[in-house]
Amino acid sequence: MAAKTVTRADLAEAVYQSVGLSRTESAELVERVLELISDSLADGDNVKLSSFGSFQVRSKNERIGRNPKTGEEVPILPRRVLVFKPSNVLKSKINKSMVRTGK
């Protein structure tokens, strides 16, 4: 069974049905929220959404990696990575849904 992927259009439709804005306004609202989140992360700020989780940008130092096919050592350049840590509320909700479905 394949899991459904929630898209921007799905989020905009949910806003449209819940809030009562027009479809265009709902899509613009979703786009603006996602833009604010991504701009904050690009600036190196943390984003915390209560009862959902937090997004953090972490810096990774340069290190030596290995090509698994050839065994050749390759330097992995320093970079910034995005990390998501779910809140306890979200973890509980996910685990409760697992119990209901028997997975």
C-alpha cells in the first residue's frame, strides 16, 4: 500500500474548505507561509511550529567519505543540512494512528 503524498495543492484546498478564502487566496496563503519558513531557514534561523515540530539548520564539517563501489576515499565538503525534530504531540499522534491500523 503506497502512502499518499500531501502537495501544496492539497494544503491550499484544505485551507479553502476550512477557512473560506477563495481558492486563489488559499493557494497564495500556503505559498507565503512556505516561503516565510524557507527564507527563515535559508537565513540560518530555527523554525518551531508548536504541536508539530522544529526545523533547524546545522553545519557539517568536511570529512572523508568512501565510494562504496570502488573503495576510493573522497572528501565530503562542509555543508549545511536541514534537520526536523517532531514534537511529542506529533509523535503521539503518529503512534496512536499505528495502533488503530494495526501496523
